[in-house]
Amino acid sequence: MKRTQTILFLAFLLGILSINEVAAQYGYGSPYGYGSRYGRQRNMVPQAGPTESKKEETPPTAEEIVDEQMPSITEALELDPFEQAVVRTSLVQSVQQRIELQILELEPLKMKEEVEKIQKRQNEELKAGLPEDKYNAFLELQENRFNAKKAKKKKKKKD
């Protein structure tokens, strides 16, 4: 009787110790097999996909903003390369100064004064670097928010 109990105990112990080997053969005990012993585990926290906010975290630079507008300005005003350089340089400086003002977060009245100073300086530079007709066309284009189509429509209405 004692011998039978010992054999049963050893068989039971051997069975418990070898269960991992048996389960691994079917993939249930291996993390590389068909999954874990407890079935597919799901994370209760929903996974967010890539968002557009990462792109918006870095605001565009002054050069990028001006480069985006330059083709429409050049087309509307029919600028030669020298005039393009004058306009681009002046606009980049002005946009950069406006960006710096936004970062400073001044009070509204002070902000308005500073923006007017920047605008005045920009207009003086452009007046000195562009012919009179192109300067006036630029001011008109600026009033239309650099939309060449609106400026052309206004010109046609005036004629």
C-alpha cells in the first residue's frame, strides 16, 4: 500500500511539473505561440491613433509663412526677381516680429501699437524698394489678405 501511494504521489508530482511542457506543445504556455493560457488579453485603455496635433505643436516659421504666400504675390504683382527679393525680405522680417510679439503676450493696446509700428516699417521698406504702381497693388493685395483673385476682381470693377 505504501508503495502504491509513493507511485501515485510521484506520478502526480511528475504530472504537475510536466504540465508546462505539454501546454507549450500546443502553444498555450508560450508567449510566442498562439497566445497566453488565459486567451487573448485585451488592454482596457483604447489606443489612440496618430493625431494631427503633433504637426500643430511646431508652428510654421516666418520663412514658411512668407514662402507660402510669395507665389500668389509674385503672380498678382508680376514681380521681377529683384522685387521678389525686396518683398520677401521685408515680409519675413515683419512676420518674424509679429510672431515674437505673440510670444510676448502683451496687453491688447500695446500689442496694437507694436503691430502698427511693424506695419509702418514694412510699408516704408516696400515703398522704397518697389515702383509706385506695384507698391499700390501690393497694398490693395494686402487689404484682400493676399488673395489675388479678389484683387483682380476689384481691378476689373474699377476699370
